[in-house]
Amino acid sequence: MADDDEIILSELSDDELVLQMHDDLYDGLKEEIEEGVNILIARKWTPYDVLTKALVAGMTIVGADFRDGILFVPEVLLAANAMKGGMAILKPLLIATGAPRMGKMVIGTVKGDIHDIGKNLVGMMMEGAGFEVKDLGINNSVEKYLEAMEAEKPDILGMSALLTTTMPYMKVVIDTMKEKGMREDYIVLVGGAPLNEEFSKAIGADAYCRDAAVAVETAKAYMLRKHNRATA
Amino acid sequence: MDQPNDIDLTETGLAPRQSGSVLLIACGALAHEVLALIKANDWQHMDVQCLPAKLHLYPEKITAEVERTVQEHRAQYQSLFVLYADCGTGGLLQAKCAELGVEMIEGPHCYSFFEGNATFATHLDTEISAFYLTDFLVRQFDAFVWKPMGLDRYPQLRDTYFGNYTKLVYQAQTNDPALNAKAADCANRLGLAYERRFTGYGDLATTMERIAQ
């Protein structure tokens, strides 16, 4: 008798495989996700479809259950790690096939702060949503943000902080952008555990994003507005 | 007052005696230190209500819980004082306390006021990769750090959480060799260098002395 628990991914239909990949992402199974991505690519799926229908759709379920208190940070990190495995396969293929690009983001944790879990999740979900992401890492001075904006010409600047003591540095960056007359050239999104909507408004950011999924939706909405302004 | 146990302080907090003129509304993680200071100074007019220390795992809930406790008890006492620092509330607790007309202890978190806010501020820039534990957090390391972060189930996540940290600083409120050994073991489990730093009660003591007068 066959082992009922054994699922052979390559024997599943496309629809079954995509659903199984959602389950595997949910369970943080990196190797299975990598295998699933390779199977779909071998079946002539476009990299963009693999990304959106298998990975992003799966992570959307993870994000919703995190927000509803069904999943917790460790499980989200494992799911993100699994998605990262799939993304590593897809990234060069997406570039090669000219998949749609939503825009470009420079993202980094502010000076004095070494926390990057939230930032990394946002970066990954933004990439999944079709944004090009330049990640500056942790402990970024205003000079590093400005250099990156100059070099990368992003649409969006994302800043992250986990500490009450470091989050005011976001205002230093935004004030410097204002002084240099460049604030209006960028969409500024901020996030991190101690932040809130009021703080975001007070420092002059465009929006506070409470989690990675919100960051993606907010970024998309602002890009649409920017596009509409440009074409009006 | 009997010494409360750490599990109760973590899960349910500590109920007030319902006597005295000053109510301190404190984090459960500070209970032992607050009670020790009250006993040492014979501040019999001070009563303590501790909220569950596990609220620190959900800082967004702290402000509402403090407000609820202030409203519940303010008619019974001449004055109330909040022994929470900002504690990840992003200024919301400070704003709420101001609205309620209740004072709170200064500082971004207990690591800062235990060491002394002025001293802590001097090494903010040079010690950004330090992970701090207090006496309470050393005793409750598994309940507060290891398990909530899922490291009991997914040890492979350790470096995802702690890869950017370089050392664990044990801010010792008391001289206890057993806690020192346990803190060193915590550092080892997290893959971090270890430093013990005796702080005593720091600004918690001076703040309570001021309230007591």
C-alpha cells in the first residue's frame, strides 16, 4: 500500500501543485518550494506567473493569518525563508523575461538600529510584487540614504526602526530631504514596531505601513497616484 | 507583602493590597525590584499593581492596559504613578499618561533606567549591537525570549533574530552568582559574547524616592 502522506510534487496537476505550494509556503518548506518552482518553470509557466500565482498568493495567505493572530513571527519567518528560496530561482528569469516592474524602492534600517527582520520581509514582499528593491541593510546614516537615492533614483524610500530611541532619526532623514529640495521627488514609507500613524504624519512621511503586506499595498497605491499625476 | 513568583508576574501580574495612598502601576518584570525598594525604605503608603510582564511581547497593548488600570483605581488612591518607560509604545503611553494626568518614569525602556538614563544615553551609539537582559529576564529567558521567538521549535532561526547582535549585556540588579551563570548560558545559547554589568536599581530607585516624598 502506498504511503498516503507522501506527495510527489511532479505528479500533481498545475492547479494541485499551486495549492500544494501555498501549503508548503505556509509550513515554511523551502526545499519543496524550490522544487515546485522548478517544476512549474519546466512546464513552461512564465516566471511572473510562478511568482504571483504560487509564491505571492501563498505569502498573502501567510500575511493574512499573521494579521489575524493565527500565525506568529517564527512561522512567518520560515515562510519568508521558503519564499526566498523560490525567489532566488525566479529573479534572474524575471529579469531575462522582462516581467512587469511596478517601481523601485530603496529601503534600510535607520542609524543606531540593527533590526532587520521587518525590513527584510518588506523588501522580499515588494520584490514579489514586482518592485526593484535596493536594500541598504542596517544602521544607515542620512548620508547613506541620500547617496543611495542619488545613485538608484528610486520611486520610494522605505525606512525601518524597531527602537523608540532610533525612530526619531527618520525625521532627520526627511528634514534633510526637505532642506535639499528633494522631498517631493520620493514616496517615503516608514515602518517598525513602535511606530504609528501619528508618528508618521508628525515626521512628514507619506505613510506608515504596519506590516509587509500593507507596505506593498501602500506602495502600489502611491505608484498609481504618481503615474496618474504624470499622465494627467 | 509576599514575594510573587515569576510565572504569575509574567502571566497575570500582581494585584494591589488595596491600602496606602500611592498606587504604583508597574510592569510585572519590575515587581521584585519595586517590592524590594518599598521594603528596604519602609514605604508603607505605597501600593503596587503589576500588569502581566508578558504585555511586553505585545507593546501595542500596554497603553490601553495602563489606562484601564488607572481608571479602575484612581478613586481609591491619592495619587498614581506609572512605572513603565516608553517600552515600545512609540510615545503613545507618554501621551496617554499626560491626558490622564498621571506621571510615568522617564526613559525609553527599563534597560535605560536601570543603568541610569543619562549613562545609558552616552553609549547609545557605541552599543547598538548589544542585547540586554535584566535579573527578571534572565530568570524568565525561556518564557520571554526563547519560546516566543520560536527558538525551542525552530533553532535555525537564531541567526535570523540575533545575527546582527554581538554581545549580551546582563544588567544585574542584584549580586547573584546563579543568575550570572544563567545569563552567561543565555549568551552562549544565542551565540553572543557575554558581559555582566552591575546596575543596581538605577533611576528606578531615585524615581521611587521622589514619589515617596
